Amino acid sequence: MKNRGVFQVLKKGDIYKIFYIEKGETLVEYPNEFAFYEEGTKYIKDHKEELDKVVTDTKEEERKRIEKEEEERKAKEAAERAKKEEKEKKKQEKKVKKEKNKEERKKKREETREKIKDVWSNGWVKFTSGFLVAAMLLTGGHFLGKGISKAIKDNKSNKPTSSQTGSTNPTESTEPTISIKNDVETTITYEEIYNTESFEKMVAEFAKPYVDNKVSLTTEDLLKFASIVNIDRLVEENPEFAKELFGTQTAEEYLNDAAKTIGMTQAYNRNMWKKNKNTDNFIWISKAIPEGDSQKEKMVELEGYVIKIAKAAADKNEEEVNKLTYKLIESLTLTEGSLNALDDGVEFGAQLYFALINNSIAGNYLKQEYRDYFETRSSSEQNASNIFTVYNKCINNGKVRTK
């Protein structure tokens, strides 16, 4: 490689140094230092070949560096391109699968609607056709002949096979799993647990304790409550079903109907507390959130606090009541708190526990600042506003991203 630049002696501070300059750019600054200009020029004359070799080696190193960077850039671009193509391929496969499942569910619903057409026309019960299908599936087809209360009650001894597994104890953590061959477990996606069939089955299970305990709520009220609690996930994972659920009323009317479940559940649990001074027979709304959703885990954790605070209150242990309450409030308010990030719908449902602790279970023991805190958290004004926004976007525009 022939070097076409020049060697120059330039003053740098109080000394002279040799520089190699090519096309107006300094490529090499040599380490040699000279007291006089003439010494530098003489060194260039006597060591031209040595100085030239340094330039050649420097250029070669720069060439290799550029080539390496170019190879790394091309490799990175190729990897990103392959990743993008794979992502697009999976997206298309997912879309095809979703459309296929949609058609199958539509066909199944049409078949079921034909079977129940005469019952529906007589106005025997008023709730969405989708939920009616779920109830029939859950009770093995005996729903219409027996009536919902008896059908669900009889079904307790012969629970339907479900792909979802998990604890029903509100104090235990839940683990999202799906059973497949050879007892192997794999993670369930939100799209799977919020598909129409899974959601309908979950709501039917959620309704059981209300029916068994003759709580004055219709199945439609309970469906609306579960839909609002899960509204953030539903509009994201199953927007068509969400639009079907929410498209029958204004947001205000729908939310008012959903709120009936909060009032009646709070009243039922309050009566159980007054009667037994324990939470053994409480109805837990965490069952209104599908297994596998992290929001269910948060609701179960909140219910665990209710149980612990109730036990301390039953023991008349004022210090323990306030200690547990302080831990709960920290978990709800601190940035790193495990209950800090509740979805608006979940927060809407959680109001009943805040009111229950404040007005029934621990009311006689709580510090005033804790009572004030729960009083504020029992108000749904901000949550309602956010829910209205999601609700209206859903019924007007279809799918919306909420997070």
C-alpha cells in the first residue's frame, strides 16, 4: 500500500513532533519529541522507511476495523430481518388460527341457540346468549330442565373438565397452567384465558356461591360485574366478545348494574362476619378473574389481608389489626408495592373489601388515618372515569390497547 501523504514537523507546546498528514487529515502522531525543528526534519530524512511502515500498519488496522464493523452491522441486520420475518410468520399463523376458532365458536353458538330458541322466546331468563351457552356447557346440558340454582348445585359433585387448574383458596397463590399429554404443563397466554368459551365458563363458576346462598343477584348482574372487573384484558385480548358484552347499554347503565354485585357481596360478607366472626363463609370475588392472570394473584393477596385482619379483629387485637392494615396500605400505595398496579376494573371490584374492612370487620380498631384512606379508596370516581373511557372506545372503535 503506497502512502501518498507527507511527514511534517509541527510545534506542540514547547516541543516539536512528527505528524503524518494525508488529504488534509492527520493519520499518525508519532511519539518522538524534539527540542528543535531541525532535529525533527533530520529524523524524518534518516528514518523515512520506518515512519512509512507505521503509516501502513495504521491504515491496515483501520481497514480491518472498518471491515469488522461492516460485517457486524450486516450480521445484525440479517438477524433483525430474520426475527422480523419469524414474528410476521407467527402473527399470520395466529391470525389464521384465531379466524378458524372464531368460525368454530360461531357455529357452536348457532347450534345451541337453535336448541334453546323456544325457551328464549318465552322470556324464561334474561342474560346474553353467550352466557346461557356457558351455563349449559357447565351443567352438562341440564340447565334448562332443572333451573340454574339446582343445576349448578348438582354440578358441584361432578365438576366439568376444564383446561384451567388452580387453587380456590383466596390465601393461596395461583399458577397459570394448562394440562396436556403426559402431565406436562406449559404457560397459558392471556389470549387463551380470555377467549369467549373460557371466560363464560369462569363466570358460570363465579356465579355458583351466589346461587347456592340465594344472594339477590341475577346471572346478568354477575356477568356484568365480571366483565367490568376484566374490562382492561377483555378489550385487548377478545375485543369482539367485549363489544358484544358492552354494546347493549351506556357505560353508566352497565357500570351501575355491575355495582350491584359489590353492594350485595359486601352485605352478604358483612352478615357472615356479624354472625360467625370469621371469614369461612365469605364469597370471594377473585373467582371473577381467570386463573393465570396476574391481576387474580393480586386480588387473592388482597383477600388474604382481609382474612388476616378479620382474624386479628376477632381476637380483639387492636395492635395487630393496625399493623396488618399498615402493611396492606403500603402494598397498595408504594411504587414497589405488590398491590400497587391494580387494573381499573380490578380496583372497581376491590372497593367492596376496602369498605368491608373499614365499616365492618375492623371499624372499631382502625386508626383514623387508615379509616380516611379506605374511605377514599372505596370511592370509584376515578376508576369509573377510566372504565367509561375504555368501555366507550370498545363499543365505538373495536380493539383498543389499554396499557
